[in-house]
Amino acid sequence: MRSGSSEFLLDCDPGATPDVASAVSNGSGCTFSLSGDATVRRVRRTWLDTFDWRLYRAGLALEQVTASGRTELVLTGRDGERLAVAQAGSANGSGQQARWPALLGILPPGPLRELLEPVVGVRALAPVAKATSQVRQQRVLNPDAKTVAWLAIDQMSVSYPARAHAAPRLAVSAVRGYQAQAGRLGSVLATMPGVRLAAGIALDAALAAAGTEPAPRTGDIQLTAGMPSAAAMAVILTALLDAIEANVHGTVRDIDTEFLHDLRVAVRRTRSALKLAGGALPGDLAARYRPEFKWLGDLTTPTRDLDVYLLGFDQMTSGLVAATGQDLTPFRQYLERTRTTAHRELARGLRSARFARLTSQWRAELASVRASGKRLAVAKFAAERIAVAQGHALRAGRRITAASPPSDLHDLRKRCKELRYLLEMFGSLYDAGQRWQAVRELKALQDCLGAFQDAEVQRSEIHAFADRMLAERSAPAATLLAMGEIAADLARRQRQARIEVDGRFAAFAGQAGQSRLTALTEAGP
Amino acid sequence: MKILATYNIKGGVGKTATAVNLGFLAARDGYRVLLWDLDPQGAASFLFRIKPRVKGGGQALIHGKRPVDVAIKGTDFENLDLLPADFTYRNLDLMLDEAKRPDRRLASLLAPLKRDYDLVILDCPPSISLLSESVLHAADLLLVPLIPTTLSVRTLDQLTEFVAGFNGHRPKVLAFFSMIDRRKRLHTQIAQDLPAQRPDFATAAIPALSVIEQMSVHRAPVTVFSPRSLASKQYASLWQEARERLKLPQPS
Ligand SMILES: Nc1ncnc2c1ncn2[C@@H]1O[C@H](COP(=O)(O)OP(=O)(O)O)[C@@H](O)[C@H]1O
Ligand SMILES: [Mg+2]
């Protein structure tokens, strides 16, 4: 039996044809030989990951392997150790091969899916690399002619993300109980000219051959304190525009809900940046673009709201006491129908001339800003903006009494968001640890205000949905009753959050928290 | 996980020959099989070209100083692993005597392997001993090779009686005729009559065949190097009968 946990992987120079046979038999004091019969297999491989490389970042690799008519999905660690395997059919057992990109739900239930779920979440898996390998495999025998290891030479041609031939790779896999011998053999092979211990798994080799790298860092910007504030704003806004554009394709194709979510986050940040710090940009640039980004933000709202509902649907129905989940099926179907329509509208907007014009002109404007610009240093500018936002948040919070209407809490939430966003936007100016300390209370307050408002919004939405479903005659009484139960539960959660707000605000507005915040922006050079 | 033991207090009756061939056939069917060569002579280890050596010896295994699974070696065949013999197994009886509940020791040593294997085959040394008692308690099925003589049938009856006296877990007993010499009238006579009369006898029997002796030259089970021989066919039927008695589910 071969054991995956004891593999020795070696990289060869490009185009090398290492003479392994003589290395095996003549290598330093080695007493191994290669069996005469070699098998050659063709293996088609597709590596899958989420758009944001969640598997790769978690130290995992998921590979769809097709060899001699069988297709399997293999999850390995980045050291090549096998963690789980599943037949790559669809969950309905039709035996049909999965089509990527796809959500995890298409995998059959089992250990593989269970391992992937917490990492992949709601994201879709899509191919990140494709290749065909020609694997020549031979047994390595000891003097008793016992197989102690398998030696494989893998010649891989990559077809995606670009066509390329990868350098040959050697793999020595130990038979169980013969790890030491296989290890010795591996070290001998590693001393051959042009051969060295592998730097990564086959995915790394495939991507390297194709001239790309996994999990590229995007959106990371580094501001320096003395940078002119206009130039700094242009850097920040260009990175946000990159994020918007990177998520357009996945949103239009509806690959998973995170594309839209990330697109919206970038739009919201752009709008906040223009509102809170747009003054740093030359002329009326900020004022001219604010309505356009508002249009973009509004375009995305209906679909996202419905996504939130649908993603939380199971959790929402699990709390039902009197009604059953089935009572809500018409509600779910209604939401799905409505979402289809909303998404069509969204896709049309993202393919429109208006959107194309917005992004291309905005990019050009930002590029010209970087060249000229106002001279105020960004650190000073940031400290000033943050102090203003801090004051606004404190004032909004102090206004709140037991009798305050929900709109006052919403106002506080907005002010907190603005403050938080400024701290993030200029985050690269500050020490990361200190920044984390400084936003602790603010974060806790925001979570609580978020829970309050989400419950409020969902409650009023559920009333609106019920009205429309009644009007469409698509709501049986049991469904409406079940929806009523959900609304009641939302009201309970909202009350709970409301009770917590006072304590959280007191913690935020307290001496210690406030001075940590002030110290942060003043600490800069 | 089911445990099968090839068992007979006598040596040279075909225990090891049966253990290695059934091990290979079970693995070929897709079961994950572990063969434990309990005989210090190491005949089964030899047939799989694996050195009869266990780090720390039988001592470390029996007293649980080393988990059983680090001593396991892969054979050249998929799904078939071997726990090798070691010359210290000569003293297994003494070691067991020092252990707690010696008669249950083997069963508890194997328990952690439940998830890794569908079938464990114990290839026992000859002799009556604490070890054999421990084997009888651990096994789900005793596969007993018998040379067809009236005397050997009597030893089978003694074994059956002994096992019937156990409290709780009792292994099933399945005897079969081994090394039937077709030139001896008595052999063929007994081998023909008994299986029809007794439910604890397998229908399949293994004749004396020179191709089986050649296993030690090839250092492989006969079912590997001569799969179409009569010997291989007989081992295959014997495996079918053993599999049914063990009630092994289809391999995953
Ligand atoms: N059916 C058979 N026909 C011929 N030789 C056999 C047969 N079964 C076993 N042998 C040979 O007899 C010897 C003893 O068999 P073995 O299986 O090692 O017995 P045990 O394990 O009971 O001591 C071995 O050399 C083996 O090859
Ligand atoms: Mg033997």
C-alpha cells in the first residue's frame, strides 16, 4: 500500500531528463534497484479554489484528477498529504461530472465536503489551474526484491491560466513502513545535477510555469505620512476601483454571492472616501463623482438584500416554534423569483455604457491626480478627518435616550461607520497592533448597532413582502403565519440589541477608549 | 473490522499457506487487510519479502509501549499490510502472562486499528498456549486446516468444545481439509464424506499440490504467481466460504 504522508517531491530543471535509474542503483551506498516494468498514465488535473483563494490561504489544495476514466476530487495539505477524497460526481448521483464554477452543494455529503465547508463557506469553487500530466511510475526494490517505494516522473503541460510546459517533477512515495528507505532514496535523487527538493506542490509548479502566482495580494496599499493627501486619496480610490472591477465578472455571471458583496463593499468605501475625505481631491472631482457612485450603490442594493435573506433563510426557519419550515416554502420561492428579476436588472446595469464610462473615466481622473495635487501631508489630513468623525460619533451617541426613535440609533451607526472607515482607509499609516486596540470598543458598539438595525430592516421588509405576496395571491395563510412568527422573533432580537447599546456606547465614549483613539493619529510623525 | 485466525496446534498443516492466500484474495476484493505473522519462524513475513523484525520486539507491542500501527509494513499488494514476525515472539507467552487479562490482550491491541482495516488475519504458530487462548478470544472465525485423518477430526471436536465453554464472545469454527493426498485412499475417503455431514466443515478443500510448495521459491502467494492453478481456485472458494461466515459487508 502506498502512503501519501511520506512523499518526497523533487523539482528538476526545465527540460531535464534525469537518469534516475543509475542514480537509484549507484547512489551513495544505495542498494535499491528499479523494477523493469514501468507504467505510464495520463492524468488530467484541475485545481479548484475560490476567487479569493480561501483554500490556498488555509494551506489546502483541491484537485480534480481524471485518470483511466475515473474522476476524483482530492484535498491535500500544502505538503502534499491527502486529507480527503471524493468521487467527482454531482450530489444527485447522476454520475455526471461537476461543472465548475459551482457551489459546495454539488459535492456528495461526506468527509471532503465537511472539511471544505468551513473554509469555502458561500463561495463558489472555480478552476485556478489546469494541466495534463504524463506520469511514469516504477517500483523501487530492495535487495529482497521487495517494493519499498514508488518513483514517479511527472511531465506536466499546463493549459490554464496559460499554456506552458512545467519542469519535470519526481515523487518518491514510501510503502508503509519503509519511510526511512524512501527518505534515503529521496536524498540521493536530490543530489543529482539539476534536481532539488520541491518548493511546493504541483499547483505551485503549474502556476509558476504559467507565469502567475497563487493568491496574489490585492488591495494592499502602503501610504507614507508625508505623502500629499491628494495623491494618497488617489492611491486609495484606485485600489477600490480595482476591487470593483475585479468583482464585476463574477457578479454578472452570478458565480457566488460574495462577488456582489465585495463589489458593494468597494463601492460603499469609495462613497465614504469621497464624502469624508473628498476635499483632498482637486477641484470638484469628488462632487462630480458622488452621484455616479450613488447610482452604482443603489443598483446593487435589491439583489444583495435578497441574497442576505436567502443566505440566512435556513437559520431563520430553524428558529420557528409553531410553524414549520415547509410553511415558508412559498416565501422562499417568492424571494428566489424576486431575486432573479433583481439580478437581471443588476447585470444589465453593470454591462451598461454608463457603468463602462464611469469606471474608465474615473480611472483616468485618478491617474492625473497623482501627478499634481494639493500639498497637505496625508498624516495631518487623516488626523484632522478622524478627529472630526470622532466628534460626530460622540455627539450622536450622547443624544440618545431611552425615548429615542430608531432613526437616532441609525444615525449613530452611520457616524460610527464613518469613523471606522477613516481608521481603515488610513490604516497603513498606523501601527497595526495599536490600531486594533484603538477600535476595540468601536467595533463592539458597531456590532450591536448592526444587530439592531438588521432586525429593524428585516422586520419591515417581511411586512412588505407579506403585503406583496398577498397582492400576488402567492401566500397561503400558513406561510403568512410563519412569517409573522419570524417577525416576532426579529422584534425580540431588536429589543435585546437596544438594551445593550447604552453599555457599549459608554465603553466607547469613556476616557480610556477615546484617548487610545486620539493617541493613534497623533503618534504619527 | 473482523478477525480471522488460521489455527491448529500442529505445525506444517497449511496455516500460513492459507493465511497469505486468503489475505491476498481479500485485499484483491477491495477489503483493507492486515496480516499478523504471529509465528517467530516468520514464514508469512518471508513470503512477502518483509524482514521478520519489529522494533522493540513483541515486548513493546504486548505491553503497549509502541502502538501496533507503527510496526506495520505495506506488502507489494494494494490493500494488504503485514505486521511482521519477530524472533522475540518465542516469548509471547511469558509476555502475555505479565500483562493484564492476557486472554483479552490481542483483542485490545487490535482495537485501535478498527478504522484502518476491514479484516485482520492472524497467522498463528503451532502449540497450545496463552497466545492461542488470546487468539481464540480475539477471533471472529477460526479457520482450521486439517490433514484428513480420524485423529485430526477428534482434535477439532476438542477445540469446538473448548471454545463453547467461553463466556461472551465465541469465535465460529470452520475446518477444512488441507494437503489432501489423492494417492491415499483414506485421505480421499475422509475428505469426501465429512464436509457433507458436518456444518463446521468447509466444502472447499486444498489438495496437496507442488505449486503451493513453490510459494517459498517465488516468495509470493500462489494466488499471485499462478492465479489460474487449481490451488488458486480452491483458495478462492475457501475465501468465499470464510467471507460468508464472517458476514463481511461489501468492501467500500
Ligand atoms: N496444500 C499444500 N500442498 C503442498 N504443500 C503445501 C500445502 N500447504 C502447505 N504446503 C507447504 O507445506 C509447508 C508447511 O505449510 P505451512 O502453511 O507453512 O504450515 P503451517 O503454517 O501450518 O506450519 C510449507 O512449505 C508449504 O509450502
Ligand atoms: Mg505457519
